[in-house]
Amino acid sequence: MPRPCFHSSTLRRARVVGTSLRCGVLAGLCLSGVLSLPASAQETTAPAQEQPSADQQAAPQPPAEDATLYIREYRVVGSKALDRGSVEEAVYGYLGPGRTAQDVEGARAALEKTYRDKGFQTVSVSVPMQRAANGVVFLQVTEAPVGRLRINGSRFYDINKIKARVPSLAQGTLPNFNKVEREIIALNQSGDLQVTPSLAAGVMPGTVDVNLVVKDKFPLHGSVELNNRYSANTTPLRLDLSLRYDNLWQLGHTIGFGFQIAPQRIQDALIYSGYYIAPVPGVDWLSVMAQAIRQNSNVSTLGGSAVAGNGSVIGGRLLFDLPGKKGFFHSASFGADYKDFTQDLSINGATTGSPIQYFPFSLSYTAAWVGKNYQTEFSGGVTWSFRGIGSDETDFDNRRYASDASFFYFRGSLGNTLDLPWGFQAYGLVQGQASAQPLVDTEEFALGGLNTVRGYLESAVLGDSAFAGTLELRSPSLLWWAPEGNEWRVFGFLDGGVAWVNDPLPEQQDEFSLASAGFGSTIKLFEHLNGSVVLGVPFITQSPNTAYDPLLSFRVWGEL
């Protein structure tokens, strides 16, 4: 083969010619020979969107192994999904003098990898048979769009609604699997719907068919629970009911209701609640929630004074599903509430009221890290309110001495579950609240009970600021032989907490400490039946609990 001769000066740039992208090094040169290039082994049978001319496809004689060529330009035919800059960047390193067939293959592979990295998995790049005359090499891009999108296995979710939520897989669309992944994750947020995509060669040449395999369950859920989570001067038993539907209007909306009652004496606890969650159309990371709570409870009696409270909360939230990664999930919310509480203080038959209305705002963040042998959860948020919205300063002062309509506090928690050898587990939790000012009782932190310091009654003490910690060691499941969904563990624990009261009255205690230890057991059967029992021994007397007087707490519930 005659040896090509080169001028020393080169100028590298790229240009688009007609409907094809041309990338190259433009230089003064004289080319007296050509390099023959065979078709790539990855060449697809799908039709090209633009074909090279007939003389470029003429089959040449096999070249010598050391044949080289000054490649001035790559003309990429059929590329529509990538921008010009991405194509230029992919092939730029394979331009210039002394290039061989291996360099052309490298350019082809680099361009195909660029497609893959950008999410276009159904695109192939090939080198058609050609004579690389004048240093111009053609690369053929075949972009295979979706031929058919089929849904298999859906029983309770509308097929057309599922299709609408994966627009990246619409018929005729070149699928970008980076977007497809996000859309599938959004679909699978419900525990009742799991969608898995699969690809197959299209019935129509040059296309791919997509099957979405659906596993779904009827999206109605509920629970019934009986427990003895009670506060001072109330009857022990509580009955909790909840019900929710997760696919209202076939739009993925959720509506839920809750109900709690003290069956032994209704005035001890009677609470209704409801909420509605609606995803924002076209924004898979944003939902809107509205909620309402109505309660009428006799929560405590102090000596000869009976304190009866009832109130309502109406609020709204924006719920943000933030982008995560493998093993890390997080979300945020922002919203406001209208709170209306009344409190009647009865002394020797005379009743006075201290009602209060206010509009607090809240901003919260939650995150979870899931590893091979651990799970860590964090939640934190701030709550604040402004003067001039709701009750005046006198109403706040009547409710709580020195409290203010303008307040701010932080509340958060951090917990970790660690899997230990031989099936044991260790669990730790810290939680608390920080406030620099006196708060009304409805915003204080409650210490005592199953969620904070076991061995004490629920809400044994209240504080403007508080801290609580838990350490727990859990046994392996005693139902190791049972199928998945069945578990029975025993555990031992140490709990402790302290609460502080800002600006107390002269006769009022400003600090409360709680500490306890004990053991308990949890059980789960058939994935739907649950129970727990805890025996806690308090170490510090905190009325009505006496030091070293054990308290037995239990929960029994079933769920769908």
C-alpha cells in the first residue's frame, strides 16, 4: 500500500454536515492510499436512519496489518439522541495520523459507551463496510425505539395509569433508562405495587418491546390494637383503630382515618383523625397532604383540680421525596397547622377556661441508611410560630406562665439497629427537644412511656427541653425454624431521660429525671399478628410511679 504523506500543521475541530454529525481533525495533507475497514461485529440488523453512499459501502481488499491512515473526520450517521458536543468528545481521541482499524473500533466503542452512560441502552454503533477515502470514516448509529409497551399481571391498578407514569417507555420513544429507573422507583413507592421492566426484541425490525411485570395487592389496609398506654389518673386500656386506602381514583392518592378510645371510660380518651395525600402530577418527588385531628380527653387530675382538655388540629404539608442512592433514603416536609385547644380548670365546682388558638409552622427532615448489618434512622425538625396570628399574649400567659405566641424549638432523634453474630441485635436511640423559652403544654416534650422511658406511665413529665436515651439487646428469633414473616425475640433494656422547664414558677420544679431497666418480648406471626410485653422497673420516683415498683405494659395488634 502506498505510504501517505502528511503536512506538519494540524487544526482540530468538529462540524455537523446535513443530518449527520461529522467530527474530525482538518489539516493540510496529501493522501495517496486508503485504509479498508470491516463491519463491526456489533452491527445491528435494524435499518439505519441514514445510509452512506454506495462507493463508501464497496467491499475492499483486506488491508495489511500495519496499514495506517490519517483520520481527519468521523461522520456519525443516524445519531439523534446525543448532542453534538457529546459525540465530538467521544471520538476526539481517535483522530489524527497513524490510525489503524483498532482506533476506528475504539471510536465506535467510545461512542456506544457514551450512549450507555447517558441511559440509552437500546442504541448500537457499527462500522459499515467502506473505503476510508480522504481520511473520512463513517460510523453508523442505530437507535431502537420502543415498539410496544405491555403490562402483565396487574389486578388492582389501572394499566393505562401505569403506562402514563412511565413516559420514558411510551411507544415510539427512545428509552432513556436513567429516567426509566426514576419512574419505576416512583411507581414502586407503594408497598402494594411492584413493577419490574424487561426488554425483548421488537416485533417490528429496529425496535424493542418492553414488558412491565406487575405484582400488586389490594390497596386497603387497616389495624386494630389494644394496649395499656395510659397517663396518670386515667383508666388503663386504649383501643386504636386505623384504616387507609392507597390508590384512590387510580391515581395513587391515599386517604386514611384513625380512631382511639378508652373503652373503660370514654372521657379519658376519644380521638378522631384523618388525612389525605395526593402526589403532584408530573412531579414524582412531591406530594401534598391535608390532615385533621379532633380529641376530647380527660388527661389528668391534680389533687382536687380536674384538668379536662379538648382540641382540634387542621394542617397541611408539602412532602418531598429527595433523590437518594443505594442504601440511603431521605425525605423532607414543610407545612403549617391551625391548633385550637381548650382547657377547663375546675376548683370546688367553679370552672374557668384557658382556650388558645395559634398557627405553628414546621420544617422536618428524615433519613435512613441501610447496610449489610445495620440500619440507621435520623429525623429532625423545627417548629415556630409568630405573634399576631391567633391568640394574644394574655391567652398564652393564662395557658402557661411567661409563654409567648412567638416561639421556636428543635426536636430530633437518631436510632441505630446493629445485627450481631449468632442472630443477636443491638439497638440504640437518642431523642429530645431544645427550646430557649417557655412553651404551652401542647408543644412540650413528653417523657415516660413505651416510646421514651419504659417503666413510667405515658407522659409522666413534660419539659420545654428534654433528652432521652435507650440501649437494648435483642436475642435471636426463637422461631428460627418458622417461615419468613414469623419472629419472636426477647430483649433487655436501659432507659433514661431528663426534662427541663424554662422560667418555672417559684414553687415549680424545673428539672425532672427518669431512669429504668427491664426486659420484654416481641412476636410477629403470619405477617399480620403482633404483640409486645415490657416489664420496666423505674429507678427514680416520679409521681405516680414509685422507684423499684415494676410497671407491665403490653400491646396486641393485627394489621392488613
